[in-house]
Amino acid sequence: MAEFLLVAAGLVLLTAMVALARALRRRAAADRMMAAQLLCTAGVAALLLLAVATGTPSIVDVALVLALLAAFASIAFVLAARGLGER
């Protein structure tokens, strides 16, 4: 079972890298932000799979922190795009 989860984590990261490479070719800032969100989501999924596969519960904490940072990055991007971050 652990081998299957590790392979699944690797496939999640592989597909995220392919999608990220494609998304980063675009010039728009929103496209780049979506690429960063995709990478963070895939990173959280891979970390959670890794935590279950290895039985290390502290990896779940790392995944939760990464998800929280991704949410704050999205909020900061929206505020900067609206011009509200310059007070």
C-alpha cells in the first residue's frame, strides 16, 4: 500500500510540473498566480500522500502550513491587483 501511495504522490507532482510549465509560458499575472496555486495544491496532495505512506504525522502539519500560505498568497494577489495593498 505504501508503494502505491508513493507512486501516486510522484504522479501528482509530475502532472503538476507539466501543467506548471505550460501555465508559466503565459505573460498575464493571473495566469502565473493560478500556476502557483496549482503547484501549492499539488504539493499539499503529495505531502498528504507521503504522510500516509510513511506514517509520519508531522508531514501533515507541513502540508497544512503550505495550504495556509497558498491561501494568503491568493489574498495578497487579489489585494495587490485591486490596488488595496498600498495603504
